[in-house]
Amino acid sequence: MPKKLIFLILVASALALTYYLKQQSSSTTISYRHLEKLLASGKWQEADQKTSKLILVKASGRGFDEASRGGVDYSEFVKFPCNDLVAIDNLWLKYSRGRFGLSVQEFILQPKIQNDELSSSRQKRFYQKVGWTGKPPYRIVFNLNAPQGHLPSPQWLLDADPDFTIDGMLPYKLDALLLRTKECHQATDKR
């Protein structure tokens, strides 16, 4: 084999390997296998904790510790990567048989949306429907008998903003993530 051809093959292989490694180490590359295993085996509490971490990491583009210490801004939830958001939501939908997931929460919230209104009564109805009542830490039910839309829990909100309380106020971060879920599903449905 000519030396020039060997050289080209080596260069092409090195470029392909570099590209592959870059994709694997990219902050946008996250495996959802662990979350899927937890959901498939009905380990709802562990799946909820994993989801909280995934949401913060994906929204912020930083590690979990850094994101939870520094908080995550509203603007970061608005730009949440659709592929990741749909992947997380679809796993919850699949393993809960459509009972849990961000899109279920968005569906419960959606009929109340009028010109981005965040009325106190709308917020209270949403919290009551999904069973998030009281003050943090909320009594979360980790089984399929929980109210529809109960999971994933608002734990990621507490991790993103340690000063978060419900007190009848729908946090803009939750609203942003649920609306982004709807946008992302609509975008993937058009493909």
C-alpha cells in the first residue's frame, strides 16, 4: 500500500476519533439509560432525583453542583435543548403509561394560559391538581397512585433556587420549562 494512502487513512481515522471523543465529552451529550432503568423498574423516587439533576445540568450547561450553588436563570430554561427535554419527558410518559411527565404537567396547566397570565387562582389549581401542596419539602408520592402530573416533582426548582416556595405563585422557571416542553414536542412532531 502506498505511503500516501496509509497517511490519508491515518489522518481520516484520527479526525473521526477526535470528532467522536468531542461528541462524547460534549456537555450536550447525556445518556438517559440510567433514568430509563430507574423508571422501568418503578424506582420513582430515584428517577425523580435523577431527573432533577438532568434538568439542572441540561438547562445550565454546567455541572450539578455548580448549577445548584449558582442557581439557574429563567433564560436558561427557555433555551432548554429540545432533544433532551423530549427524551426526559418521553421516558416519564412511557414508564408511567402517560400518567407522569412534564408534558402532562403542561397539559394540566395549559388550559389556564391566557396571554402568559400567571394568576394566583390558576397557580393554586395547578398545584392542587398535581398534588403539590404546603411548603417545601412537599409530600411527594412515589407511585402510580399519585395524582396525574405529580411527577417529576418540583425538586429541580428547589435545587435551582434555594429560596423557592410555592405560596400560590407559579414560578416563572416552572412555567418556562413547561412551555418549552410544549414547544419542543410541537417541533419534533413536525419532523
